[in-house]
Amino acid sequence: MMQRAIEDDPFFRLPPGFQVLDLDREVQTYQRRLPHWRQEGGTYFVTARQADALPPAVLQQLRDEQAAFLQQHQRNPSAAAWKAFQQRQSQVAEGALDGGYGSCVFRDVRGRRFLQEALLRHHGVDCEVGCFALLPNHWHALMRPHRDVRLEDVLRRVKGSVSYSINRSLGRIGAIWGQESYDRLIRDARHLINVMRYIVLNGRQAGLAESEYTVWVDPVWEQAGWNPGTSGLWLEGRAFPNRSRKGLPPRKPAQHSEGTCRK
């Protein structure tokens, strides 16, 4: 049986400003350890981790797989190959990150507040932040840079501000962040729903108490129906079972959970 397109639901609304990946338009790439895809107006699933958040064996595994992939594809992979590779790397990395390895500086609520403030400082100024989850040793976000703004520049400023604030607050020195953030260009509405659902549920699925992580959703997205209570229901065809708001969880204000994470 053919799966009904999400966009066919007459009550479905994309978040304001969201556009799907359009392969008929220019897609730019740049290379660090990994290729990064960029398209003007695109929305990105971003993951940034602490420098010590991955066990050495896992970090070496990821690097070996990256090197083998890039050598096999001559640093110019197809869209399908790149998607499969990213999924594999994400599965390995996320499994390790959720284990709470490393110094875990965001166990302290002050660390998460510094990070939250840094992200929201850019929201509506040089990018739109749809949602984020701040976890003990990493964070995820959905971000859409404004026109002529580079995602990597926004991330560099966010991470620089947080590094300075945390080191000054805790009286420590040294690198906070891993060398490179992961980012994926959102392909379509279904991909967006999958990613948002993953972000807002990550803390719970990692076994953290609500006091051990922070989740935030843009109130504008919530008003469009994108909130933790309903973000995954379109996947099961039951977001609007009665074609009305009846039976849906009430829309809530932007959610915040704060506290200390497990050691």
C-alpha cells in the first residue's frame, strides 16, 4: 500500500520559512574532515559534541570509516552514498554520546544556560532555530541560516561564546568542543519530522531524567503545530484523526527542562 504524503493532509503546515532540498538549484559543498552540503534557505540538523565526548576507540572507528569512505568516493560522493554514510556515522556516534562519556560539562545547569543563551542570541538575528536539545556532552538543533549567512560561521560564534563562558565560570582552560560539527541538510517534510522527533525525545530515550537535559522549541513552530506532543504523529497518519484539534495535546509554551545530568 502506497504511503500517503504528509503534505496531503489538509491540516499539515510546514514551519514558517522551511523549504525542501531542491536538487534543481545550486547545492554547494565544502570539505574539512567531511563534506558539507549547503543550499541557500536550507534547514540543517546540527550536532555538536564536546572534545572528549567519544571514547577513543569509537573516535578512531569513525575516523577510519570517514577516510575509507572519502577514498572510495574520491571526495565526491553521490547523494545516496552520502546519506547512507551519514546515517551509519550518526548511529555509531549517537550511541556513544548518549552513554554520557567524558567530562560532561553540561551536567552543570550553568553550562546549559550558557549554551541556551548563545543559541537564542542568534535566533531571529542571523538564523532561525526551530528547536534544540542540550544534553550532558552534546547538543542537537534544527537551524536555518538567514540569507548570505554561513551556518559554520554561526556555529563558530556559538561555540566560541560558550567555551569562553564555561572556562571562565568553572576556572578551567582548554578546548570544549570537538573539531567538527555534524550537519545534515533537511530533505523534505518527512525528514524534518523525523529529525525534530529525534531531537525532542533524545534525552528521554537516552534514559535521562527531565531535570538532566534542556529542550526548547520555537513558539512560532509550536503555533504551527510543531511541538513535542504531536511532532511524530504524522508518521503514523494520526496527527489529525478527527480533522480537528479535538483529542490533540494542548499547545504548550516553549519547553525548558533544567537541572544536573547524571555522572
